[in-house]
Amino acid sequence: MASTTAGNLVGRVFMPSELRFAAMPPLALYIHLPWCVRKCPYCDFNSHLAPESKLREVGVPLVSDIQRVDMNPSSAGEQGFAESLPMDLQRRYLNALVADLDQQLPKIWGRKLYSIFIGGGTPSLFAPELIDELLGAVRARLGMPQSGEITMEANPGTFEQARFEGFREAGINRLSIGVQSFSDSHLKALGRVHNSGQAVAAVRSAVALFDEVNIDLMYALPHQNVEQALADVAQAVALNSTHLSLYQLTLEPNTLFAAKPPPLPDDDTLIDIEEAVHKAAKEAGFEQYEISAFAKPGHRCQHNLNYWGFGDYLGLGAGAHAKISYPNRIEREIRHRNPMAYMEEMEGAAQPLEVRTLAVRELPFEFMLNALRLIDGVPESWFVERCGRPLSDLQKPLKQALSKGLIETQPGLFKPTELGFRFLNDLQEMFLAS
Ligand code: SF4
């Protein structure tokens, strides 16, 4: 494994290549817009309080909050959202993103973009005209098919909803809405700034404007039972989105919920909820194609499929990660997590914070970590195409996984068995370099 820091790239010497690529993997672009009007207590994403936000970081909700319904659209406190992220800061960040992109171009000359994903944070805090400029800058530098998927994450507040049309005009063709729940009491327990009425209105508006709409829902929420979780899925289904992402609420280190955990459902209830929401989504015509992803036929998320299939992606923005293949190596990059440090870096040397070349022995685990999440499995040939290595690299762990009944023996395909999906971490770890 080779690791280097910004400014230390010149003069690196690479050994004769141990990788053989017939062609470079598909290339996607991820852009991180890091600010939110408030930090949610469960969130471990690289999100930062918008500098002028009037909403302080939420405290851990009380049990009484979880059982009480006292939000309505007029009390949601959206006044000031527009001012929470001043335009001069938005513009400075946009300039940093473009400087970052310019610096990346020599690494990907001649390659076309397959998809773009603008995530956060809350990207919909950015003005539509800035998103338009951002996508214009990308288009001016990189080719992308007309039909290429361009996703943006948005919160379902009234403030964001008013901007959806502008985002579509800017070129966004897929909206991913962070609803999390349609229950006011659960939204309050999660410290969210929107309420269920706003979420319903936002999804309706998105479905009217975009052909591709994802709803993010979380389950196993504080005090949640099976019926309540099913009610969330039923509401999402009724709103006619094309895609559902169903995530279990987990307590992540360094979050307020980890410091003071809310009362989550016990293990038996959790399993009941998970089985019930998956079944409900499938019965409503959504195909499960990844552990957490469900899509109507023909509406799978192309960007995430590339990511799960070990495709390449550029990563622009604070804390963004990238994975880029070269004829002789595969590199991962990380950028400064702090937006101010990121902008300062991009206004100067415009180098990633860290660049790491993956060792050949790391590739089996790197590949399987995401590929094994795909419900239909992945073609064996993708390992050869995207890692530049022969299938013999996988022989030992595959034999072990087969003997334990964790992976199927279908020719030409890597696919976990039902047992394999249940013990996915164990299965993935078998591919770790010993
Ligand atoms: S809105 Fe999303 S990114 Fe922002 S703090 Fe909440 S969970 Fe994190």
C-alpha cells in the first residue's frame, strides 16, 4: 500500500504494473455540498451547520417528544433558511469545486461521465442558479450522454420544494428526498426540521416534475412498531415514487444518539419490522436490488450501481472520496472534511488531502465489500474488468465461502446465498487480505 499527502505527488515512482485492464471502468462524479440548517442527532455524514442557520444543533429528543405530535407546517420554522447559507459562501464553494475538478481532469482525459450525484449535507440549500452553474462547469469539461442520470439530494421542506423546478431546469433529472418518516412524532424524535405534511407535499411536487424520484425512509425508529413502519412505506407507495431506500436507524459513533441512545425497538421487533417493510415494498411492485435499495422496474439508481459494482468515481467537495483507476494502479482519494479547510486548499494547491494506491492484496475485499450487497449478484467478469486481476486471486476465499454455504455456485456469478446475506459481514471479511 502506498500513501501520500497533498503536494507529494510529483516524482512518485510506480512498479511495473500488476494490473491488466482491457478498458477503464465506467466513471461517475460525486459532488458533496456539506451544509445543513441543523445537525440531526443520528447523523454521521460529513455535514456542517450552515454558518447563518438560526437553528442550533438539536438535543437528544425526550421520550415525551417521541410520543407527542405537535408540529404543523406553520411552526416548522423555515424562516431564514434562504439566509442560512449566504450567497457569497455558496459562490466561494462553487469556485472551489470547479478548481478541484480542473485539477482532476488530467487523471481522466478522454473518459466520459456515466452519472452525477450531488449529495450532502443538504444540497437543496444551494440556489438553483448555482446548481445550474455547477453542472454547466462540469458539462464544459467532461462529456456525458444526454440521458445520463443526474441525482440531487433534497430535504422535503417547503423552502426546498419551491426550488425543485429550478433544479430541474438546471439539469437535475433524479431527485432523492430525505423524508425518513411520514410520522410527525418520529420526525420530531429524529430531530428533523420538516413535518409529514411538508414531506407529502414535497414528494407530490417532485413526482410531478421528475421522472425519477427516490424517497429515503428509516425504520426501527424510537418506539416504532411494525404497523407504524408499514404506514410509512404505505404512504411512500401511495405517493408514486420510482425508488425507495429503506435504512435501519443505527447508532453511529460520535453522534448525539450514540452518546444518549433513544429507546429503539428490541432485536425481535427490529427483525419483524425489517421483514415487514421489505415485503410491503416488494408487494407494491418495487424490486429489491441491493440491501437497502428498492426500485420500480427500469428505475434503479445508475450512480449507486456503478459504486456497488466497483466502478470509478471522481469526488469533489469537502470530505469527498474518489476511486480512480489508471493503467497501472487504482487510487483512492480523500478531501478535507472541513468545508473551510477544503475551500482554502482548493484556492491554493488544489490537491486532495490524501491519495492512497490500493495494494493488489486489498482488491478482493475492496471489490466484494459493495458488490456482495447486490441482490442479483455480480458477474465474475467484473472482478477481472474492474480490478485488473485474474479470478484466481479469489480462489481461496471463494472456496471457504462455498464450503460454509454463504455464496451460490451459479456459473459466472458471485451471489450470496440467503445465509450469506444474513451473515454478510462474515462473508465480506473472508475476502480480507490475511
Ligand atoms: S439533513 Fe441529512 S446530512 Fe443533514 S444533518 Fe440531517 S441527516 Fe445529516
